[in-house]
Amino acid sequence: MNSSQEEAGGFPKTMAAIGGMFFLLFGLWAMADASSFYDSIALFEPYNAHFIQDLGAFQVGLGLTLILAAFVTSDALVVGLIGVGTGASLHVVSHLLDLDAGGNPGLDIPSLSILGVLLLVAGVIRWRRIR
């Protein structure tokens, strides 16, 4: 790779790192303390802790996707499967935290768990095959 190709790759990787950390940190904050996140950033009525935790779960997945793409692998399928699998798995955590908030835990938790695990397993299998 020549120096102009390295320079061209520097800006996208830098932006992926910045964007990835932004989504990762804000997503973790939304999941860990929905009330604080709402009071500080997401002042959209009405307050709904579960919804904010769900948003946080998928923000973590987005952040991880950018970081994987920039620093771990250029394989789009690995990046997509692991990033989305992480978001889906953390979505299960949100549902576990709010078992008494409604929804259909008997269906939601098992189905989301299976989806998240299958996506992550597929991502790891693909990653191992291309390495």
C-alpha cells in the first residue's frame, strides 16, 4: 500500500473509531442508567426506561460494528453478524431487566436470545474461516 492509500484509509478509520466509541459509550450509559441518560440527553416525553435501554443495546451494537470494521476485520459479513448479534443479545438484557414492565417475556426472551446467539456464532464461524 502506498502512502496516499494509507492516508485515504486514515480518515475513515479515525471516524469509525470516534463514531464507534461514541455509540458504544452512549449505548452503555443508556443501558446502565436509563434515568440519567434521559435526564441528561434524551428529554423526549414520555420517559420509558425500557425503550431507552433498548436504544442503548442497539447503539452498543452499532459502535462495536464500526470498531470491528476499522480495526479487526474488513469482512463485511463478520462485522455485520457480530455487531448485530451483540445488539440483539443486549436487547435480551434489556428485556431481562424489565420482566415486569410488560411485553411477552415467555416469547420475547427466548426468541431474541436464540437470534442473538445464532448471529454471534455465525459471525465467529465466519471469522475463524477467513483467518
